[in-house]
Amino acid sequence: MIAGLVTGLALLATVPQHPPAPGGAAPIVVRGETVHTLHGAALTPGVVVVQQGKIIAVGRAADVVVPAGARELTAKVVTPGLIDAHATVGLSGLLNVPHDQDQLERSNAMQPELRALDAFNPRDELVAWVRSFGVTTVHTGHGPGALISGQTMAIKTHGRSVEQDVVRPLVMVAVTLGDGGHGDGGKAPGTRAKAVAMLREQLLATQAYVVKRGKDAAAAVDLGHETLAKVLAGEVPLLITAHRAYDLASALRVADEFGVRVVLDGAAEAYLMLPQLLLAKVVVLPHPAMARTGGELANGTMRLPALLHEAGVPFALQSGYESYVPKTRVVLLEAAVAVGRGLPAEVALRALTIDAARLCGIDGRTGSIAVGKDADLALYDGDPFEYTTHCLGTVIDGVPYLDSPR
């Protein structure tokens, strides 16, 4: 461990923490005693060669020709850059004051037209903070708390600008069923039945809107219906935050009625309906392992990822959202707890990388270490799921970010 820290500190002295542009002309060689590519067995030792922001070679150290003049980075363990499968980072900010809390707009119960990219602050300190643990991409956006709170997107954690860093501007549309989606002060929806009815009415209205626009291209454009039209067309799934089994069942009924894709977020009581989830072919984002088990999460369990895996239900891992400081968790630490509660480490790593990338529709660019993919890497001085391990830094699109080891 000490040797790894010394290596990391030496790198800090030679590499700027915030280079001006991705993928410089000089190649970068990343050496790892163990390199997890997510394509077959780990390479021990392995080498990854990076140029112009892309991976141009990867293999066992003895088999890869290292370009002359390349900058070298070393670590005990190298993994693909981690992907947080659901967060609000960049919308919920470090200061936790009204002006940096843009994850939820309360003026209307249903606002699918709200774009995540219009609220994301790439320079919020929490973006750099999660990056320092190996997170190179976040699926982030509007959080739970309204029936339809808005859109989500996938974005790199460079911290430059939305235009430079966004990978996919619209990934999902966020919906909340159960207690969290109820209106305050007598505002609708006030009950579960009302919430589901309002959601169904909105989808039916979108179906009518699509027919109308198909007949009359000059008909007025409605941004909310335009967004939900993508949901009905199967291009974008609904990200439904629900915890209790009967709320999860309501989500499955809506999915079946309208033929839409659904991703279940939180799903504290998912273990009560594993056969139904498997039959419905939905993906689950289990609540963070360290989420406080109260209210709707009263029956939550740190073993949920392991239970989903054992049942064959597809899932990815998330940092999620909770309405207390700092509102942004570290998905690596949540995964480590899940591993300690029975989730195999290799499954956890897939859930943090290639499985999350597939869920977000960005696996053609990131999520594994392969020639032609974005050079997104995480460097550790030991087992990433061991609490004494430090992240020495990350590489995003070929740009090294070598922060203080965490």
C-alpha cells in the first residue's frame, strides 16, 4: 500500500491535475499488476496504451509494444473507469443551499421536459470528489420526489462543460411512485392510486399527441409530450423510483399496459417479487447499501444486490439520492458494502462498469477496456473493494486526473 501511495504522489508531481484538453499527442501507457478489462480473465500484469483519448492497445505486459516517449502511469490494480448507474451529482451541489439544489422542481407534479443538461454544474466540487474515487461517468439528473421530475443524462466527470463532457443527453425519464411522489399541501397526487392514474393519463395523452402530430406536422409542439413520445417508442425508459412491493407491482403494470421499458430505482422490497421482476425483464438499481432503512426503506437490506444476482435479475449499482448532506454518495463504497454482504466481487465490478454502460446505452464507448473505446480508467493501490485501498487517480478520455489518493 505504501509503495502505491508513493507512486501516486510521484505522479502528482509530474502530471497536471487539470490538463487543458483531452488526449494529448503523446501516448500514455498505464501499467497494472492486475488489469481488469471486463473481456475475459484479468491481465497479470497488463498494459493499456492510450493516444488521442482512445485505447489503442491492451494486453499482457510481455505482449504489448510500448511506444517510444510515452508517459507511464502505474498501479497495482487498473479497472475500467467506474460508472455510477444513478446519481444526482452536478444537480445537487456541495453547499446544500437552494441555489445549488436543482435536482427537483416542485412547481408541477409532471415535468418530463426538464433537461438534466440545463441544470448540471460540471464545476461543482462533488463532481471532482466522485472522480477521485475512480468514477469517470455518471448517469445523473433529476431526482425522485415528483411524479415525473425530469430527464437524466450520462456525462463524464472531467468538470469542464456540459457540451464537452456529455455522453448521452437523454438517458431516462425519472418517475416516483409511492410516498416520495406525493404532493405537499393537498396538491395532487395525494395517494398511490391518484399517482398511477395521473401517469397513465399522461401517457395516454402522449399517444393522442403523437397521432395528432403525425396527421398535422404544423400542430403545436409540446415539450413534455415530445419527451414521453420517446418513452412510448421504446427509445428511452422510465426510471421509476419505488420501494414497496405494491409500488413495484404498479410500475410493472404501467410497463405492461403501455409496452414501455422500465428501470426500477431503489426497489427496497424487490426480494419479495423476484420471479415477477425476472419475468418482466426489468433492470433494477438497488438502493445504496448504506441507505438509511426508514420509511419506505424500512424493509431494505444490504443484501439486495446479492439477492438480485442469485435470482438472475439484471442490475447495476448506484450512489442514488437522499435528501441530506452531501446528497451524493460514492458508488465504489456502496459496492464494497454489497460485496461484504455476499455479492461476488467480479459481479460488483461488472455492475460498476460494463453493465451500467449497457443500461445507459453507452457501452460502445465506455464500460470496459478494449481497443477503440474511450480511455476511461481507474487506478488503485489494491483491491478496489477493500476499505484500506486508495484510488491513485483516473484517466478520462486519455486525460489523467491524479488527485490526492482517496
